[in-house]
Amino acid sequence: MNAATVPVLPYGRQCIDDEDITAVAEVLRGDWLTTGPKVAAFEEAFAARAGARFAVACSSGTAGLHLAMLARGLGEGDVVIVPSMTFLATANAVRYVGAEVAFADVDADTGLLDEPSLAAALTRAGGKAKAVVPVHMNGQSVDMAMVAEVARDHGLAVIEDACHAIGAVARFGDDRDVPVGACRHSDMAVFSLHPVKLVAMGEGGVVTTNHQDLYERLKRFRNHGMERDPVRLENKALGFDDRGTVNPWYYEMGEPGFNYRASDINCALGLSQLGKLDRFLARRRELAALYDKALAPLAPVVRPIPRMVDSESGWHLYVVLIDFKAAGMDRAALMSDLRERGIGTQVHYIPVHHQPYYKQRYGEILLPGADKYYARCLSLPLFPAMADDDVDRVVESLGRAIKGAR
């Protein structure tokens, strides 16, 4: 089979239509390319959709995680608990502010932080933990009511890594249909709007919160630490004229921030895409149901990750767990075979505690749940523009590859 002649179905991709293009073109023809009205409009719409008081748009999900650490005042001497099953950015944001990471294990089948793993990580942190960052993997929500209870008992800040979970809904405890991002059980929630996510901004991120003080700090740190609010200005001689009116050009910097702003171009695209979120979610759910049915004959060698009963996934990814020994081939060979058949796949993720930087800093850490999940996981194609037949093609190719190896 000549791989060059087979069109590859990617594991994920953006869905852009003429409405999106028109929205961006209108900004390009207007007066504001950045720090203009589309940023505020997008933030207002996102906060409403997430059920939070405030939303702060930024340049990426990684930037959002960094901003959240800064806003919460985390730094040297602090320890932050991070599940090892996540993208590099979750742990790296902790190090950006000088704090240390205490890696937590995850459930071996869902990849999500659970109560025993959180308790073990708290023990490893040695009483220095100041925050926890639960990661909503693949679109499924961590049990945030559990996390909040543990956090209250130990005085922890809670920052949700919701980069996979726009559109997800949690139904834990007494909460019913609470959108991920409403921050019912957290200080802040961080989203990514990378092209493979449900809503695309090009590159972009959002942080939601219900706390006015955190909102103000997020905005300052996003823009170099610049402060223009007259109430917060300290140098009265430079900041105000003889009548006590603030000088229109004046700003102060109480502490350094970063250039993590999102442009009007990106926010115009994000706002247009946000209006399609329900449609995107519905199609992803349809495709997931088709996968569930089509994959049944491949069990137990191949099976979908278990669904959290009390939450509704945002379906960022469709992940299967594969017994590669029973399949008769390793993951690299399977991915290569599928690629030749025109099927793109990916692995989400390599447990971060295995990365050389963190091994050198913290030594060897045994996290069997993360390792077992990683050893079996594979992300199959999932995006709204897929046809029903694409699901059949993916599953048929997967079955043929395994049958051929056996």
C-alpha cells in the first residue's frame, strides 16, 4: 500500500465555515486588530456559556495556566499537585512561577485524578501543598466535589485544567448540569481553544473565575502587569493632575506581567465558533455512539475508556484502551499500519513524571495508574466534519490491522 496515495483522516481538526471567515474578515476591515471590542464580546459570551462571572481571554491554554498560577500568588516554597497524565503545560506552568510539582497518579482506565491518588500526592508533598490542578481528560470531568472537599480540608487552591473540557457538564453530589468552567468547586478554570479543540481560536485560551480579585489580577498579568485603575495607582504626583484627575496616559506596574493578550482577530473567530458549540457537541456525541457500537466486536482487545456516570463528556477525544499483547503488535506498529490505511491516530499523553527534566528534579516516582493508562491508550479520529462512514473505516482498519498481526 502506498501511503502517499491514501488521504489521511486526522485524529482531530478544526471546522471552519463561511461565517467564521466573515467574522474574521470584518475585524480585518475594521479599526481594531487587538485589545478591541471583540475581545470583550468574546469574554462576555464565554463567561455566560461556562456559567462563570468572569472570563479572561489569553494567547493560549498554556498562558492561561501560567496566569492562573500568578493570579493565585503561587511561587517559591509552594507545592502544587498535578496529575501526571496531562500535557506538559500543566506541570510547566507550576515551574514558571518557581513552585514545585507533586505528581499525582490517576485512574488506570479513565486517566482522571481520583481520591486515593490525590491523598497519596498530598502525602508526597509533605505538608507544603498550596494548590491542586485537576485535569479533565478527553472531555470527561474529574469529580470536582471530591476535589473541593479535600482542598477545604488541606487549605488548597483549586485550578481546573479544563483544556479538554469546553462543553462538558458535571453532575456530582447535589450539583446538576453544572458546566465545566462555572468554577462551582474551584478558584479558576483554564481552557484551550487550539484548532483540535471543540472551539478554535487559532491559538488561544480562556480563564474563568467567580472572584473579582482574581479577575483583576488575571487581566493585569495578561498585559505586562500594567494598572490603570485610579483607585490602585500609588504615585499620586505622576498619576494625577492638579484637579485630582488621573492623567489619561498614565499607568503603573506593581509587579511584572506578560504579553499574553488575545487579539480581536482570534476572539472574532472564537466568538463565531462558540455559537456553534452545541452543534459541534451533538455531532461528536453521535460519532462517539457510532464508535461504541462498531468497536464492540473487537472487545476485549480494544475497548473505549469507561464513561464517568455523573458527567457528560465534552468529547474532545475518542480514546480506546488496547491490549497490545493480545493484539499481537505494539502501538508503534499499529499506528504505522493505520497510517498506511489513511487513519491518523495519536497518544495522549506520555506521563509527565517520565520527562527527563522532572526525573532529574524529583527522581523516580511510581505512578502505576498513569503508566497503565499510557501503555494502552490510543486516540482515534474525532471531529464534527467526519462522516458516519469514516467511523466504519477507522474501526474496519483497526480490526484488519490486528487480525493481520495475529
